[in-house]
Amino acid sequence: MSETKFKCCICGKDVTEYGNDPWPIKEEGRCCSYCNWTVVLKERNRLSKLNREKNGN
Ligand SMILES: [Zn+2]
């Protein structure tokens, strides 16, 4: 796997890196690692917390 240039589907910047899966923020495309850490992972944490609460812990 090599680095490629792409447009981040969250912040819209052109970046050259491996790219990250933007789910659950977006279903398609790739996001930069900055958005991955600041947006995507936070949202995943939030969702898994919600799931845990739904299941009664
Ligand atoms: Zn981004």
C-alpha cells in the first residue's frame, strides 16, 4: 500500500497520505488522518458508548 493524493471527504483538503475510513461520518471516500483523529474516532467512541448504554451496560 502506498500513499496517494486524494481529497479528504470531511475537510475537503487535498492530502497525500494513506487515507482513513471516514465511517460513520461518511459512507464513501477517504479522510485525512487529522479528521480521523479529531472527528471520526470521536464519533465512533460516542456511538459505541450509546450502544453500551442501550444494552444496559
Ligand atoms: Zn480532513
